[in-house]
Amino acid sequence: MRFSQAQVLKFAGLTKEALRHWKTALSPIAGRDARSADYTIGELLTLSALAEANRNVGISVSAIAPFAEQLFKLVEEDLAAVRVPRPVALTGAGIAQLERESPLSQQSLFSMAAILVISFDQVCDRLWDEFGLPQRRQPTRQFELPV
């Protein structure tokens, strides 16, 4: 499924001017013409999460720009596997992908200078509801049962 620029603007809550600026700063979406621009579901999710980080925490797109290629790629790869990208932490050294299942695995965050942790769950839920997409797949869990 592809999304028009108008759909991206509405869903992410961005202005045309903001998206125009983001297209100069974020290499994965650079150089798109407004008339022919179409965005993947991963790009829409990433842009929406970044827009929320910008509105709620004041993170500028220039702070995200060095990580843009890797961030967009991780989101696309996770969407193909489980339909909801795992949270990511943007650090001074790069991107660390976090496991949703084990909060203890996030202990390593304390040794990083994390600048932002992005969770895609709420953005995915909004997207599925708004566009009537199939519900997300949940990761398979196995439990040890007593014998």
C-alpha cells in the first residue's frame, strides 16, 4: 500500500512547509516531488513517530538526520516481519533496537547516552484504524507448562 503526500501530511500532522524541510534533511525521503510522491507504510509510520517526537519533546529533524537511513530501514524490515516495528533508541553512537518483550534487555540503555526512544505501537494502532488495514500480527510466544 502506498500513501499520497496529502495522506502523509494529514496522518502525521505535518504542514507542507515542514515536510518540504524534512525532505531536505532526511535522505530516505529526499527529492520527492509533491505531485508524484508516494510513501510506503514504513515511511508513513516513521514520519508520524518523528512528528510526534518533534511536537511532544521538541526533537528537531536535524537531530534525527544522521540516523535517518538506518531508522527508515529498521522500520521497513520490522514491518515485514511482525507488522509493528520494535522500539528504537537513538543514541550518540547510532541506533539501538530494543526488544519489546523484556524490559531487562533495556538495561543497556543506562550505559548509552540515549537521545530519544521511539515506540511505534500507538502510531501503528492509529494507522490500522484510520486506513482499515488488517490488524497487526502479534509475536508468537511459547510458555513452559508444568508437567
